[in-house]
Amino acid sequence: MDLPSSLSRLVTSATMDTSPSRTRQLLWVAGELALAARELGWSPTEPADWFDDRFLGRYLAAAELGSFRRRTPSGTTTGTATGSARVRRSCLAALATATLGPGHAVPATGRTTPPLPGPDPRLVAPALDWWRVEASAPDALGITVRTAAIAHLVAELGLRTGEVLAMTVDDLDLANRQIRVTPAPQAARSARAATMRSVSPATGSLLRHWLPHRTAAVSRTPHVRAVWVSLGGNHDDRRVLPAGLPLRARGLLRAHAASVERLNEALAGRPGWQPLSPALADLRRSARPDEPESPGDPSPGQGDDSPAS
């Protein structure tokens, strides 16, 4: 994957006079850092920013949970947990030395690192208003309504991406403005019990506004029970896929990022406005969920295989 410019400069500095194998290791860790930054809404502008203790802790916690392990065609995972952790720490130390000089301590683990701060709630409120108004327009597209409804759910209830995508129509009780949520933290060792969560009138209205778009989309896939579905056809390597299939993480995140880009352009120049991060996880951190955020959530790099529409 392409590295952010600040990380690319860091890698260039660290790989001077290194062996080819060491260069590959440094690029591997840099790729993981880039994935973690994208999912966590962390946007370093200078090489030194990559060594913020909170960000590194979150990255290491996700890595310890296996979020970055890849599968080979044979189905086996690459490397071992112990070997990968050792190489990872060594490469982080080398990258830190190249940027900050010798002696900079890299966390050995991310388990006790506090989460990155979420956006200022004073910025989230006008953003949610903008999403609601955009989705309420008579000519609003289905993807606009879907994105606005999901943004409200995430900001209001602190839902994780997997929790949003797991919702079915059976989980909705819009008459009482409640939804059933099954918690799915990354670090959970066992299944959590589902709970009913109340939503605001604005969020309930957006959910009701979304359902007609969903009904039209699933006309060819009536067996689908997911609340959030694709709105346009797509294809994989072998076949054409119809609209109305369950939305996946990649489609959700890509649509949200595109919407945030429009939002930031629309609100630019407003007194006190600061651009929101395009990462949905960043919006989630503005909420006050009922349970504490687990160190491995969200999981960088997971679920990146679906259409955006």
C-alpha cells in the first residue's frame, strides 16, 4: 500500500545502508502503521508524530491480537506471534532512532495504553446536523441516507463497525426508537449478550427514512436480513453481484470517508470549525458507549473487501 508522506520520509531515513531483508522488515512495519493510522483516524504530518505513545499503544495492542496477520494460499498465517512481535519492536526502535535519535523508548505492549481522544463534541454536533439535513432533502440518494443514519448511530451509541454491519431488520423496534445491539469488541473471549439501546428522535427518523431505500435494494435478494445493504451492483473475480447484498466494512468506510470530505468542504470557514477525520472509528470515540473501549478495537485492516455502494 502507499505510505503517507510523513511515514515515507521516515522509512527512507531508516533504510539508508540497511540490508535488503532489513528493509523489507521496516517496510512491513511501516505498512502496519499506515493501516492502523487509517483505521484509528490518526493523521501524522511529521515523521516524529508516528511515535505518539497513545497511537503506538493502540497499534501494538491490535498487533498483539493478530489484526495484521495474513493468510497464505495454503491457509496458514504468516510468521509466529512471538517472532513477529520481536521483529516489530526491533523495527519500531530502528524507525524511532532514525527520527528521534538514540534512546527513545518504544512501548513493549499496548495493553494498558489509553485510547486516542475522539473529536471535540462541539464539532460532532454540527456534523450530525449537516448529515441529517443532507439526508432529509427530497432528492437525497439512498447512499446519502444510509451514511447519515450510520454516522448518527456510531456517534450516538459508540457502535463498532462490526456491530453496525451485524444489525438485521429483526433488531429494529422503531416504534419505540430502540435497536438490539450485540456487543462485539475485538478482545472479547466469549460472546456478549445483546442489549436494547434507545436512539434519539433524529436517529430514529433517519432509520425510518433509510428503510424504503433498503426495500428497493433487496427486491432481488429478499432473503437478506441485514439492515445495511449495497445499493448498486458490483462484481467479484467470477460473477456479477446484485444490489441488496449485506454491506461490508470496506463499503461502509469508503462511503463514510467520501461523505466526510463533502462535509468538511461544506463547513469550511465556519467559526471554530476544524475538519473531521474521515475514519469512522474517530467518530465512534466521540460517543460515550456503555462499555469501555477495548484496546484492540477497531482492528486495522480487517473487512476491506466490499463495494462502497
